[in-house]
Amino acid sequence: MRVHCVWEHNGEDTLLYTIEFVGAYTRGENLKTAIEKMPQEIGSYLNWRDENVPDCFDIIIAQEKKSNLTIKDADSDVLFESEKQPLNIVEYKTLKALALKSAKNFLSLYQSIPDKNISVAPARKTFYGQTPRSANEMYEHTKNVNAYYFAEIGVEADNVGDIFECRNRGFERLEKKSDFLKNSVIEGSYGELWTLRKVLRRFIWHDRIHARAMYRMATKVYGDNKVENPFYF
């Protein structure tokens, strides 16, 4: 199966995103490492979507973005060329359903962890401050991008309630805009370009980053059989 990817990097450190599987990604110290990780990532992603996993993948770099950002910490501002195309209502509903499924699964993973304040993860500083270490810190960080992401495309949202509730409410507010399916390119904070397609991808991508970290941390404490794994990591 051919999988088209967007390669964002700052020389060596790499973020590699799939175009076909919205939100699936790998990181690596170079492109080769990120490509090697991709079959496993796509496999877990398709299991999460309850879809069949192909036997093999042909990774094709469809777009490259050279960046000055801290790529190793998942600092990203790339807008895919494919994310500039208008949406139809069927595709929008499909992507929205995935973003909401991801929120529900993230909440389920978080709720399955007995002690949400314990952590064995080392302290580490990133571009946005200290990396979240406990399940509670990871959950709050992931939930609280909601207002930020929607604001970047001109939608007033909030972070009230759980991660599913505030995300769903943001989509409800988005859908009150008569032209939301135009998928306009908007310049947001710090000159970063955004579209609705990008917001949909970023929700799923950001969930996967912190769900994976939360699951790995929790299994170190409680073991694989004591924590839910709704993302099939």
C-alpha cells in the first residue's frame, strides 16, 4: 500500500505524518528512523479505527517542511498542501467523528489509571515548559488545547468539562458558521497558517502523542493488564 507522508524537520530531527491516515505520525532522530517506525504506527492506527492492516507499505514523501522549531519535542507548524482543499459534509463528519472518538478514548485511558498523580517519568523541559509527567498533567494539557485550536480558525471555544465535552461543544459552535466547509487558510498565532482540516488532524495527532506517553508511563507502574489501551499502542 502506498502511504504519502509529510516530512517536517530541522535538519535531522523528524516528524513524519501520513496524509491518508489523519493524525498518524512518527518521530525520529532522522528520516530513516521515522520511516522504519511508520508500519507499526499505521497498524495501531488502523486497529484503533477497526480497519484491516495491509501486509506492507510503500512510504512516499509527498511534502517537505524545513523548520527552525524544536521538532524532537513535537513542536510543529506545518500546513499540508492537502489541508488547503475545501471539505464536503461527508468528509467533515468522518473526520469529526474520528476527533471525537479520539477524545473519548483519551478520556477512557485516563479514567482507567488508578492514581492519576503518580509518575515515573523524568522531569524534562520542552518548548512549552515542563513536560507533563503524571496522567492528570497529561490529561489537562491535552484537553486544554481545545480553546487554542478552535480559536486559530476563528471559533470561540472553551476548556470546560471533560475532553470530549469541550471538543464536541467546539464543533457545535464551528458548525454555526455558514461557510465552515470552505476550509479557508487563516493566519493564526505567531504567523502559523491554519485550516479546519489542520485542526481536525492536530486534535487526533496531539491526542496520540500524549495518550502514548500516558499509556507507557502507566504500564510501567501498573503493568499492561491494569490499564486500558483503546489506541492499541
